[in-house]
Amino acid sequence: MLVLTRKKGQSIIIGDNIKIKIVSINPSGVEIGIEAPRDINIVREELLEKVKSLNMEAANLKIEKDSLNKLKKILKK
């Protein structure tokens, strides 16, 4: 991981077409602006992790529901 120190108004360039700019710094956090092509997905990590977690929970519920349905069929025989 590359760690850089930036001040308000300063930027970081990634590749040829991504620019990250420090917009403001305050006690509750740092605001950054990101300029990137529209085909580049930019997602907050905590949201991505939440979606992954919810998808895993949903997959487990489906597996449990399928297993329960199979068990019910077996018990009916």
C-alpha cells in the first residue's frame, strides 16, 4: 500500500485518467473528490462488504430452505 500525505486542494493522479483530490479536512473526516471515466466503478468499501455479507446470508437461507424442503419430502414418503 502506498501512503501519501496530502493537504486540502492537493491531488493524486492514478494512471492516465483517475484524479483524487482532497476537497476538505474536518474533525469528522476527509472529503475527497474522484474524477474517473464513467466505466470505472467507484464504491465505498463498507457498502461493498455489506452487500457481500447480505448475499452470503441470502445464499445460506436458500440452502437451508432447499434442505428443509427436501427433508419435508422425505418425511412425507
